Amino acid sequence: MKRTQHCNELRPAHAGQTVTLAGWVHSRRDLGGVLFIDLRDREGRTQTVFDPVDLPAEVFATATKLHSESVIQLTGSVRVRPTGTDNAKIPTGQVEVLVKEMVVLNHAAVLPFPVDDPEVANKVNEELRLQYRYLDLRRPEMMRNLRVRSKVAIATRSHMDEQGFLEVETPTLFKSTPEGAREFLVPNRRDPGTFYALPQSPQQFKQILMVGGIERYFQLARCYRDEDLRADRQPEFTQVDIEMSFIDREDIYALIEGLLKRVWKIALDIDIPTPFKRISFDEALNRWGIDKPDTRFGMELVDFTEEFRASTFKVFSGAVAAGGVVKAINARGLAGATQGQLETMTETAKGFGAKGLAYIKVENGEWKSPIVKFFTEAEKSALVAKLGIQEGDLILFAADQWLNACEILGKIRLYCADVLKGQGKLVIPADRFDFLWVIEFPLLGFDREMNRWYSSHHPFTAPVEEDIPLLKTDPKKVRGQHYDIVVNGVELGGGSIRIHQPDVQRTIFEEILQIPPDETQLRFGYMLEAFKYGAPPHGGIALGFDRLIAILCGTPSIRDVIAFPKTAKGVCLMTDSPSHVTGRQLRDLHIEVKAAPKKE
């Protein structure tokens, strides 16, 4: 018997036809001696009916003992369900199959957790779901997520092909580049003591491809980083990796906006407006306190530096005198924040080095705060005018150096938004997507402990052309040709126009980043050598493919859109990896393991 239809295909028009279906037992119900089994495959469900009048006794008896998720094949006739028994929740809800024959392809043991009830399955401990991932994948939610992932991958390849790009695979055994995130190392058996590294990105290879004349490259690239994990990070992940020659930033913006417009239409049937808004790094920090702002709600940062420059409240005036700023946000409707919530906000501020958090609660017509007594009427009026203070508001302040003050309130702003959403006071439509480009990042940051400059993005990012003369005289003012694409507070990806002149690249390495010439040659010599032979102007971007799919599927964790993810500790519970290897394997690699003894 070969199946004739899938389990989401039958409709009233099929009534009277004999069909063969195959799939998993989704649920089983015994109603007055007649057995109803919902059969499920990848596409959906169909109700089947086992009537002992029409079946051999042994077939009916077998059916009554089937566990959920047993695999069976059925042949029977399609009929329209009796009046009043339709199931409007499924597309096949108007029909059922009266079973004539059944073959049990595989019996299933008792399940460690149910997969037929979404409410119950969603409450199952995530580690248990990951241990039995093959069962978790059968849930309709997971199937939908992987279907979206597949459709978006196909749409991406189609779009890039139409734009003249070549898909090129780059090596996954690379050399170690320890200036970035921690890498996974792979020992080389043929030359003891040497190691490959799994690539953090194909960055250097894709630039070499531009030197090679490929001009337009893309890849759904597998990348690896040995970092501490969280909801939006995995040790191995996928990115849409892109590089183009003879372009400027405008070409990148147009390409990515076109790609995302196509993806959102295919995945969600939503037409997103283009072009996307563009804001500078400084504006993002000044208004939202973060370089990947969620602009779907207000609560923007407001500057009060001048108003409190001569304030008798020394915390504020002292911060301004030290070259800092005073900023505030109005968390509307949050005056009733609990002591625990205020303590959480205060700890956030302390995490950035602040001594505490100043706030004002506006309740019953009063401003409740120990700091209000220090404010003049002019200062109070300025707060009312610029923040629009009303009954029930919570005003939160940060007085510090500019970046610190912005980041403190940026974190607190997001926390307040979560609290307000939980209280139903902040409602954001599920189908709202605010896209924007963040541009004009500083090219360099300064590490006070190491007393040297470091690359804000990576050392291959080109400075803004007019800022190049400042590289040696005032590096902090140099802007990079770096851009991030952000949606709803999530950084989807980032990229830059690259340095293509070998002398400028060497200056960045050796004079600005203070990498010794011999180390520069060891780590990047082949790139500098390649650039000597006619490197075209080029730039690119990489989009986090897992994050992209998570946004489209409406899930906060990328683990829900990856078939076989790792836990927060980097472990695959299903296969129990990473695992120990044999002594012989280690001897072949000339490696000796000195592991700490295991605790009892």
C-alpha cells in the first residue's frame, strides 16, 4: 500500500474515494465502541474511524491498544462527517476516513511527554524536550518553524541569484585569529602541535574572493564561537554572508532592504515599507540608550544637562562638572512599581558603576522622592515641560559620563517596557516590525586597562573617507563605514565597507591597534599580500539567519528554530555531546588531557 494523499489534503470533494494514509497516531478516542484516531503527518491531521462492524476483530483489537505516536498506514473510504461533528480547527475537519485496512509500521513506547496537546507540551522542561528532540520536532509549532526556515533559505538564494551573486562555500577549517571571540580549535594529526580553528565568520575568505574577481558572493555560512550562551546565541550558527565589489553603503542598504521585503512577504505575507529609516550611533544612544533600539514604543531618553548644571543637587551638578550628562526617562503608568522592581532597576544602574538610581514617583498629585527637595521651581518646570509628567508616572534619572548614562537608562527602559507589557499598559501589535539602519559608529574604542585602541567592529572596517586624516591625530573622532540592520530591538546583522588599500590596512593594524609587525605578518600577511595585486573597493554584511527566523516565528529563543540546538552549557542532550574520546585517539593527536577530578 502506497499512501495516496497526505493528512492535510482531504476535503468534501473526496467523499466516496478510497484512500491510503500514513503517519503517526496523534490521538485516540473510544466513543461507544467506535474508535476515532487522528492520524498526523508533516502536513496536518485527518480523523479516521474504526468501526468493529467493518473491520476484522484482530485489526480493531490492535487499534485499541495503539499508543500515541505509533506509526500506522490506513486504507479506507472518505465520507463527510455527520452534521454537528465538524472540526473547524483543522482544514480536514469536514471529512473523516472509514478504515477498512490497517498496517502497524512501528509501535511507540509510552512518551516522556505529550506532543498532541500544545498547552501541555509548551510547559515541558526545555532540557527534556532537547533530550527527546525527535519527539519535540513532531509538534506542529516546531514543524512550522522549520518550514519557515526552509522557505526563507530558498527565498534568500533566489533573491541573491537574481541580483547576480554567486554562492561560494568557504573552508570550515581555518587558522586561529585570537583577537575576536574565543574559538573552537581542531588539532592537526599530521603536524603535532598545530591546530585549525573553526571560523567565527568567513570574513577574510570573502574579502579574498573580492580580490579574486568574484565581485558578488553570498553563502548561508556555518560559523562557530566558543562563547557563553544565551537565548540568541549558539556555539554553531548560520549567517547569510554577503560581499560585493565596486559598491558603497547605499548599494548594501538597497540589497538588504529588498531581501528582507521579499522574506517578510513570503514568510508572513506582510509588505514592509522601504527604504528603512537611518539613524546615527550617537542618535540611537541619545534617544534610546542602546545601539539596537526598539522604536515600537516611546519612553525616550531626554537630556537635562543644562537644566541641572548649577543644581543644588550635587549628584547631578557634580556629574555635569565632571564632563558628564544628566538624562531621564518617563515610564508612564509605572508609579506603582514595587520595591523589588525598583531594586532591580537600581542594580542595573550599579552594574554600570553608578552608586544608585534617582527616581520620582508621581502619585496622588505628589512627587514622591528624597531628591525633589533639592530641585528649584525652574528645574521642576523643565522636567514637566520636557517629560510631560502626569499622575501615575515614574521618572528615572542617570547622571554619569555620556555613554554610561545612556546605557543605564537604555537597559532600564527595556525593563520598564517588559513590566508595562506584563501589566497590559503597553500593547505592541504582533505584526508590527520597525526596521532601521544604525550608521556612523565610532571606528575605534579605547581600552583603559590595556591603554590602547581596539576596533569597534573589526579591523577590516574602512574609516569614513573625510575622517582618515584624524586616524593619527584624534582617533576617537573617526567614524567607521559600519552599519547595523535592526528590527524591534534585535540586531539582525551588521557589516561595513572594507579597507582595500594595503597601506591603510597596515596602518590600522600596526600604528592604531598596535599589533607588532611580525604578528601582523603572521596573522594577516596573506591578506596584505593579496591586496597588493589589485584589490577592488568592496564591502559586505552578515545577517544572523537563526535570529531572523526566530523573529519571523515570534519566538524569543533561537533554539526553537534550530533542528538540533545546544543547551546554555553548549551540550547536545540528545546525543550526549561533547563527550570523552579514547586514549588512542588522543595519542594519535599527540595530546595529553589533564582534567580536574570529577566531584562526587
